[in-house]
Amino acid sequence: MEHNIDLSGYSIRTDLAVEAHELAQQQNESNIPGVWLQADTEEPNITVTRLHVQNEEAGKAIGKLPGHYLTIEVPKLRDNDTSIEEQVARRFALEFASFLMKLGITEDKKALVVGLGNWNVTPDALGPMVVENLLVTRHLYQLAPETVGDGYREVSALSPGVLGITGIETSEIVFGVVEKSKPDFVICIDALASRALHRVNTTIQISDTGIHPGSGVGNKRKAIDQNTLGIPVIAIGVPTVVFASTIVNDAITYLLGHFGQSMAESKRAFNKLSMSTLPERKEPYTEDDLPDLESRKTFMGLVGSLPEDEKRQLVHEVLRPLGQDLVVTPKEVDDFIEGISNVIATGLNRALHRAVDEENSGSYTH
């Protein structure tokens, strides 16, 4: 019996390119042509993954735009360890500076940093909090250029808010500012959504493909990218939320794995039983006589036999009466947002201004 169901609305939502690539590989069970990926695990505590989507076909295969994506994963970032945060800020600064060089952006190019998000909602306040800690210099170049020393770049910053606060599309605000202030490139910072719990609050993504404000919670707005602004746009994002459907789907998957392992162990135990240890009866013994085995088979049959897409559909339909789909964030998000925004701001200050280094970067953040 065929089921003609539109499952497009039930796809696993993620803003991370590495996760989109992992999902596409699971579905295709092979490498995807036109996608280049390299993982670097040489530095302790940090994994850096470089992913290049080389063409439109490869982009469609993984659901991401063609371009370069760099992901920094630090599982221990949740521990609020200042030494780890300093290590991440140092690595982020190096990787971002290298990213600028590969795009041909030299030290004399002017930058506009846009902190996307709603400062009234903690998981979405990443962008505005990074902007608060940035070293901005454009006003000095305009009003007192003689006071600017060597090793600094012209940097301006903006926190435009969200559509619900301003009533104006964020891309329109950014376009107007770019048109008047004329920067050479734009850096957009925003909170993202992940499909994996272990990547929430532990991952930073850098890309040269621009950004869609609100994409983390499924509210895609007009893009902020090179096509709309006419200059390079670099996006920096951190996953701070995960969808409840993702948590439920993962929980079911883990349960099925546990039941499958238990069933395999039970079968092995049953096969080892000697017939002499069992009560005599006319009918031969089978695996169905094992206690609780039938209940496990029923559970596995109802849910475990469903294809991945239909299992996601089931999860969404169960959660729909609760209010479509819930967006979940860890209870420690206040501390994390403060810490990671400081890490990103410190890294950006070092990457954008040659005069800012490990010794004096603390003077520009709080």
C-alpha cells in the first residue's frame, strides 16, 4: 500500500552544514559528489571541520548553498571553563583571519558587524551581545583619524533587532546602512538551531554564504548575502536551541537501539539454554517463549519498522496539539550566551585588528 504523503514539513531542521551533510550521507549511504570535507582534531578539546560545497547540485543534495563552511566544535565549552574559552577564542581568531585571507579581504578593508537577534530573548541574544563587546573604530576614522594607531581596521557595528520589534525586514535595515556607510564586507552573527543535542552550546559555524534571519526557529526572512548587498557577507552562528521533535526522535532511536541490543542478547541466552533444564511439553520450544520477547517485538513492530521520514511525521503529529513544535534551550543558556558572546567578540577583535592580541584583548570586552 502506497502512502502519498508530503513529508517536506517534517524534515529535520538544522542550520549547521556538517549536520546537513551527515543527514544527506545517511540517506544516500555514500559520499556526495561536489562536497569536500576535512576534519582537524590535532588541537586538544577542539575539532575543526572544513566543508566546501562546490556547486549547485551538491548544494541541493545537502540542502545548503554552495560555498565554504567552517565548524569549530568544543564539547567542553559548556563547562564555563575560562581556560577553554580562551583556547576557543584564540583558535576562532586564527580561523576567522584565515577565512578573511581566503576571501581576499585585506587589513585595509572596512567591516560592518551586524548582531542579529532579539535582545529580549536570551537564546536569541547572541548577536546583540557580541556587538556590545566589539572594538568599533569607524567614528574615530571619521572624526579623529589622527588618534587611530597602526594595526586597527575601520569597524562599525549594528544590532537591528527583529521584525517583530521594528516592523522592518532586517535585510532592509542592513541594506540601508550598507548603502550609506559603504563597508567593504559584512559580518552577520546569529543564533542557530541544531539537530543534535551534543552540538547545542558547543559549536561555532563560519560561512561565506550569508544568512537568513530567523532561520533557527523556522522563520526564514529575506536573505542577507552578497546578492542582496553587493559585498561579501560572512555569517557566524552558534546553535543555542534544538526542536522538541528532534529530542523525541533521538530518544525513540536510542530506545529502539537499546531494545534491539536486549533482544539480541536474549536470543543468544535462549540458544544457550539446555533442553534438559526446561519443563517437558509436547510442543517444541521457540524464541517466542522467552519472557517479554513478544512485547518487545510489538514495540519494535509499531515504531521500529517505520521509515525515518514516517517516524519524524509521527513525532510531529504527536507534538502538534502542544503548539506545533517546541523550541528547547538548556536552562544554563544565560551563562552560556554571556560566555560564548565574549569568546566570539574577543576572537573578532583579534582577527579584525592586528594591534589586538592575547595580552590586551581583555581590555575591549567585559
